[in-house]
Amino acid sequence: MADPGAAVVALVTEGALVPSGNPDRLESARAKHWLRYPLAGRDSLPSGEFQSVHGGFSTVAANADPHRILPLDVAREMEAEGSIKALHGEYLVTAGNGTAVADASHFGVEWAAELRRAGVRRRS
């Protein structure tokens, strides 16, 4: 088994977590695209700075604590204690609500290629 302490880990979500106001207009359902947002220099996702625009569940709890959708706080703790080597500098996001299987499959292929290019992979 590979050593998790040597892994570069990426955070990805279909929970539609975006900066407040949804500046890039991520769809809340039937997503046709995905987005990326920087995590470099960020240890937390403060309430009010991020919101979930997901149309398939109540977003009240997620908006009160965005870590419920994207656990950046715990990932940073793991990074600091050496449980993982590093956290990738961006998170990838889309909305999974009603997204067509073909679109979701396409997103997965794109995400995998993107993360491979960025060096996010298991290291032994």
C-alpha cells in the first residue's frame, strides 16, 4: 500500500460550493460545466465567503459551514501533521443535481487529466 504521507491530495466536490454570489454562474442543477477555485494560502472557508448553489438539497447547513461540503480545515490539519504530503492548490467543483451521466462522465475524465497534469497522484 502507498504511503498517504507521500500523497498530494486534491479536494473535489459535486456539492456546488462556489464563492458567494456565484460569480462564475455555476448551474444549481443539470450542470454543463465545472469550475476551479484557488486554495493556496487559505486554511478555512469562512461562512459568508462561500456558498453552495446546489439545487438538490437544502444548503442552509452547508452555507453556515462550507467545510461540510469541502473539508479544507481537516485537509490542512492532515497536511500540517504530515498525514498527507500536500494539498493541491485548487479545488474542482460542479453540481451533481440532475447532471446527465454523459456530462458527469466527461467531467470525471477532465478532472482526472487535470489532476494528473498537476501531479496529484498516489506516490509510493
